[in-house]
Amino acid sequence: MLFPVLVLVMPFTVPVWLGVFSRWFPLHLAVSPRALVLEIAPYTLLPLLLGLACREWIPAGAKVLARVAEMFARVAIVVLLAAFLWPALTTLAKFDAASFAAIFLAVTFSLWAGYKAGGQDRRDGISVGVTAALGNLAAIVLVTHACYPGVHVWNTALAYVVVRWVVFKGWYLFLRRRMASRPVTPSS
């Protein structure tokens, strides 16, 4: 349920962050909340609303559609991986150490900030952290496309996804090992 919240608040938070980044860097990125809503609504809000309506009024049909959507998503991931891994890797070859460090810091900070924003429940913290780290790329690509339609950022976005996955996996393995090495104590 966190992704729909991210989509609903994005038109209001992204313009603010763009203003902050444009003050630091000479990017001159700007987008209105209306433009963001018009860009993201057909891909996110409409399917979300249809899914919620289906779940509310046709629960049995929603379960069937959920299984179909899950199978579609698995096939789509394999197809996309096969189609876009090579462009991502060729773009990664052009990244320098500062690019990798910036991605590592951005993803790590997003995970940490989201985890802290998730409240006392560890699962909520993990969900919010992952949502925050995943949402950054979507906002960046969307705003870049809206501000500079002629600029093609797809290969860079794909390379970012690969590095982000490595950062996610690295933190997951590190924390899993750390948790396994801690003795389990009964809570009162």
C-alpha cells in the first residue's frame, strides 16, 4: 500500500526537491504538480483505482487477476532483464568512481531514512525504506523526461537500477549476517 501513497504525494514533493537540487546544481529542472499528475496518472493511478474497485466489488475476480498480474510481472522481469541488461552494462562501463559513490550514498540514505520513517514496526520500516529507495529513480527519470523530452536517459536509468540492486543486495547480506551473529534473547 506504500507505493500508491508514494504516487499520490509525488506531485507535491518532487517539485520541492527539484527546487532544492536546482539551487545546488545548475540543472534548472522544474515541473508542476499538474504536469506530474498528467504524466503518471495513466500508468499508476488508473490501474490502482481499477484494482481497488475490482477488489471491493468483485473479490473473487480480484484474486484471479492478482495471480495473472503476478505471472505477467515475472515474465516481464525476465524479458526486460534479457533485453536491457546489455545496455545497462555498457553504460555502467562509462561510470566513474564518483558516480558509483553517489548512487551508493543516495540508495543507502533513502533506505535508512525510509526505515526510520517507518515507525516502530521493523517490517514497516523496511517497506518504507525500500519504497523510498525505489521511488527516487522513477521521479528522476520522469522529471528528466518532462523537462528535456529530447534527452534519452533510459540506459543511464538501467545502469542505475543495476547498481541499486547491488547496493540493496549488499546491505541485505550484511544485515542478514549481522542479525545471524547476534544471540536471540527472549523479549518480555
